[in-house]
Amino acid sequence: MESMQPVIHVLKEIRAFLETRPTQIITIFIKDHVTSPNGVNKVFNAAGLRKFWFPVSKMPKNGGDWPTVKEMIRRNHRLIVFTSNATKEDYQRIAFVWNYVVENNREFETLFGNEIV
């Protein structure tokens, strides 16, 4: 059985990646069961990732458009973080995934299998 790395080590690797690749953008989806106050923010801050964070205030609202990749790179908003915990958007400023992401229709796969039509 493999041992798991503490998340801080993985996040520091992500920081190193973003620092050495200034035109790359990373999206992280967190299945969020963190209960410590501001725990997610604390670990991202400790890893030095806040400077890359795409702010919730800039997320598209009511079907609005995302900024272009060029604009995201220019502003250094190259880390998009989504949480599965809806309450964290308001009080911790972490985007709730289902406010911004649409999942594909699973019925399509049932009808057509794994083929791309």
C-alpha cells in the first residue's frame, strides 16, 4: 500500500509548476470534507498558491463568459479551485463547483456506450 503525501507537498509541487510555466492554468476540484476553520485556505496559503488564485469575485455569474486564457495569464489568475462544499463560497471565498460547472449528460453514455458520436 502506497503512503499518501500530505496535501501541502502536492500543493507546493503545483506552485513550482506554475512558477516555471507562466502560460499554464490548473483547475483543482476538491471533494471537501475539511472541517477546520479556513483549513483549505490555510493550506493553499502555506503552499504559496494565493498569488495564482482565480478569485470568486471574477467567476462568471448568470451564464456570463469566463475571461480568455490570455486575460487569465495576464492577471496571473492561473489556479482555479472548486469545492464540493456550497457553504464555503460565501464565507471562505472558494468557488462552489456547481455554481460554475456543468456535468455531461450521463444518459448519453448509457445510450451510446463509450463511443464518441
